[in-house]
Amino acid sequence: MGIRAQGNPLASFLDVWSNTGLDAVTAAPSGDASDNPKGHTATGGVISDWLDPSPGNVYRTHIFTSTGTFDVTASGQFGNNIDFLVIGGGGGGGYKPGASAGGRAGGGAGGLRTNAAPSYPNNLSSSTMAYPGSGTVSYTITVGGGGVRGHGAQGIDGTPSSIVHPSLNSGTGIVATGGGYGTYQPGNDGGGGGSGGGGAYSSSNGGATEASPDGLSPTLQGTAGGPGSGPSYSYNGSGGGGGAGAAGGAGGSCDHCSGDGGAGIQVAIAGPTNTTFTGVGAKNPSNNQYQYFAGGGGGGGGYPNGSGPKGAVGGVGGGGNGADAPHGDDAVAQSGEFGTGGGGGGGTGYISNSAANGGSGIVAVRYQIGTTAPNAKATGGSISLYNSKWIHTFTNSGTFATGPTWTSANVEYVVVGGGGAGNGGPGPSCGGGGGAGGFITNTNHPVGSHPVSVTVQIGAGAGSQANTRTGGTPSYFGTPLTAYGGGGGGRHINSGGSTTENGMPGGSGGGECDSQGPIGAGVGSKQTDTTTNAPITPQGNPGGAGAGNGGVDWVSGGGGGGAGQAGQAAVDQGRGGYGGYGKQLPGTFQNPASATSLGVSPNPTKYNGPNSGNYWFAGGGGGGASAPPYGLNALAGLGGGGQGYQNPAPSLPGSRDVMDALENTGGGGGSFHGPAAGSVAGSGGSGIVLIAYPST
């Protein structure tokens, strides 16, 4: 998954007070701390204003799911201290083919650094981060990406998250290391990291938790990964990845045991804990509460020697489940949840490419703004007020529920599905760009009188897999309002024979890659349900056609479709097709006082689309190319898509943020051309749901 592209794509709809300290657009009602905050004057991230029932204080939280800046320009009346949560990306699970062997290990959770959870053993001092009291302080926020799962190898470590400024901790800032990788065979121990990755079956140790490079005390960020079982059990399961609150489970002394992922912890930094708050973090099924983070990935199941084992479960806090071996349900592992730092589940030798990616990290900062409860008329998601309308922003699944003061029968909404992954892998091979998630909106949707309770689902972006078409999953605001996942990019492989698969259909279709001519057949369609193949209302556009010379010398992929434009056809052997551009948010959600966000604003060096305006979502991924002239990377579609990439070398140069789509944009992943063994194309971005209604 990698570090996401620079800029926070959700800053587009910041609460206006956070940017100016005043209600610069509409006169605010008096007497309500939500309308007249007395906290810091600050910008950045998704804003959530909420009441802590005990002792009755109102807080503002800035939530970052992508890299950006947190700018503070003035102190509030409640002191200069700032609470924080910093979680690195989770480690990827390990995988190696071979049915006559045991389970492969789960990835460790990203490191967790916070001063907002007093019961946490490694909690930092509450005075670790404080605004100096004058001038503008711009804290650089980096959100780490989850590590890519192993392909016949160990997984990849997650990448660090941090808050950095020269005045903070002597310039070192606050740093959470990425989670350690899960390993794949005996003799290879799990990777060290924020929490350690698990050990594979039979004589493989789990990775250690590492000290944070920020040097703050206490230095530890999590726990160790679990070891694999002893050498006499060659068919055993593997160890689970460590979590922030508990070590990964060990592979047991039996033929079918795998270690669970270590549990994460709850950090109530963005909402109260005595409700089913759904703004950030993973859900704990045992108490129905959210804001759990940094769970380790479960170990993969071993090949059966009798009845089949099940893969182990991921740790609460976003850890992914391990893969099942035969006679279970033959399921591949689950990725760590995005925005939690959860570790990816480990694979099994019986199922090809069965390990999973780690979840991306998160950064959140909090300060007090008042003592009077906000007067929003509904609950769910992160809530802010702009231009006399309450806006609920869902970056994680949850529930939109009206309160007793609800008077609006209708709402305005935007629903964006998860983006499809790009394609490409060991080869020679070629891939088309991933299609964007579907984009649907309505300015006057009836939801009825109080009480109203509507389920909100946020579609996951597709995790890329080598030479595999992978589509995103749908988002919905109640099941009638469904934005379909984007289609995965097509592929062409020429290795011991020739295989061509068209781009997948979806909200927007995936691009094609084909060596049989300049126009490819069966480009992913915008008009077909990815699950049932039934016709749907168009929510995007088709992917672009591939190009080729009719042989094996070169092939290039078309761009993935975007919400506002079809994916562009590949030009020639030198460049894949550009991703189709997305759509802008309706004016209701376009806060003119918000900071410009890279990733949803024009950037002619990265994005294909109109070179004006901001607030773009659901852009398609760029296609890959295979031959000289090198360096002509295909642009992503404006709206968070990933770039297409040329790869003339045996290993993939550069960082993965080139090809990954931005989280919570529904962008399609970028594609690349082989032969980068062990590498994968760009992942799709997760979706988003926005709901607005009048404040009066």
C-alpha cells in the first residue's frame, strides 16, 4: 500500500472556525461552544466536535488519514496542551507457495504513540505536545501506509507516521514506527517494528517491538509477534502479529494451531466511549464501540494433517484474519483495516497469494474548545458546521441516527465507493489502471421524521495482487443508495503462453492491457454491477483501451475510468493511458476557507483533469507501459487516483505512493509493467460518505 501521496484529501471540508477562529461565512448562533469555539485557532484534517459527558467538556479533533499539515495560529482559553494519537502503518503478512507446509505469519501492528489514554502502559506525558503560544506553527503530519503482503516471500514492513516541527521534541517530533512483517518459512524470523510480525510454522521466532526513534519515554510502541510452533509439527500454523496492547499468539503444539493477532487498544481521542461512536478506528464486537487501533494480523492456517485448520483471527483494533487452509473455507487472509495501523493476515501454502496487506496508519490531534454541547441534530461520523449546515463525514462504516431535535425530513449526500486496484506483476506482463469507485449524489433525499437510523458502509479500496484483477467494494447510505466499487485493471501476460483479461466492470471500469492491437475489446463498463452483472444507473465511466504491436515486444495499459471522464487509451509502447478524472463535491461541502489539498486539487505533474478548482474525488488510475522511451508515467485521474508506471528494471524503483490511490477518495490504483518480481501495482482508495442538513 505504501505511504499515501502528500496532502490530506479530506481537508476540503474543514470546519470554517478551524481555519479562521471566526465564523467567516455565516453568523453563528450565540451561546453554543460548537458555534463559538474558544480553543486554538487551527487548520487541518477532518474536524470532529464532540462532548465528553464526564466532565462535560467539548473537544475538537483533527483527524488525518493522509499526509498533510496541522497549522495553529492562536491559543485558546483552555491552555496550550494538545492531545495526540500517532499510529504507523501495519506490517504485511507473509506467503510462500507449497501445499505440504504450515501456515505463514501475520504482520505486526503499527507503533502507537499517544498521550490521550492514561490506562495505556506506554502512554506518554500529557505535556509532550504544546502550542508555544504565539505565531504560526505548522506541524507536518505524515500518515504511514500499510506494508504490502508477501508474494512467495515475507511481507513488507509498514511505514512510519509522525508529527514533526522544530519546536516539538527538539525537532524529532513524535514518531510511530511501522509494523513488522510476517515471515513465510522456518529459519526466517518475523520483522521488528512498532509491533513485531509473527513467525512462520516450525522454528521461526516472532519479531520484536522496537523503541520509537523519537526518544520519548517510555520508548516502546507495542508488543512482540508470536513464534511459530516447534520443529516436530511441520504442518502447524504460524504466529500472529503483535498488537499495541497484547503480544501475538504463538503457533500451538498441534497440527492445526495458529496464533491470533495481538489485541490493540481503545484511544478515545475523537469521541466519547459510552456510545457507539463511529468516526475513526475499528469496532470491538464485544462492546460495540469504535476507536480501537493497532491490532496484529492473525497467523495463517497450516496445510491439514487430518481435519483442516482455520486461520487465526486478527487482533481487535483492525488486525486482519489469517488465511484458512483446506477443509476450512479456503479463504485468503484479510488486510488490516485502513486508518487503524492493523497488521495484515498471514497466508497459507495451499492457497496462492493468500496473505494480506497491512492497514494504513492515522494521526489525530485534540484540544478543548468549550463546555457546552454541540447542537447537531444527528449522530454518526465526524461532525462539523459550515454555511449553516451540519456535515457528517464518514470515513469508516457506522450509523447515521437522528436525535430528538431532528426537524429535517431531507438531506443532501455524496456516496463514493472504494476504488479498484491497478494491475501488473512479474512477467513480462502489463496492466490497466484501476477504475474509480462509483460517485452518486442528491441534494434533496428524503429520510423521514425522527427517529431515523441509517446504516452507512464505507467501501474498501482494492488491495492489489500481482497479475490479478481486483475490484473495490461498494459504499452505501442505506442499501438503496449504493456507490459500486471500481473495477480492477485488466492484464496481459506473456510467459509460457499468452493470457489477456479485460478490465473489470464497476462504478467506473478498469483499463485494459492487450498486445493484440491498439483497440481492446471488453473494456470495463460503468453500467454493470460488479457482483451480479445486472444493469445499474451509471455512476462513472469505462476504462481505456490498451495498445500493442501484435506480438510480445511491447504492450501498454489503458487508464481506469473516473467519475467524470472515461479512462484514456494507451498512446503507444512508451506510455499507458491517463486515468479518467473524477467529480467535484457539490457546493454544500466546498468550504472556501479550507486549505488547498494536494490529491483533490489540480496538479498537472500528477493528475489528468481540469486545471482549476479543488474538492475532486473518484479519479481513475493510470495505465502501465512497457518499452522506451522510459519515464513517461501515465497521469492519474484528478480525484485521488494513482499514477501508471513504467518499470524497465528488475526491481520497482521509487516509493509506492506513486501508484496507490489516496484513502477516502475512491480513486483507482495505478498500474505498472513487469518484470518486478514480488511487486504489485497500486491499491485503490477507500470510499467516503458525506451527509448534510440545515442547522436550523
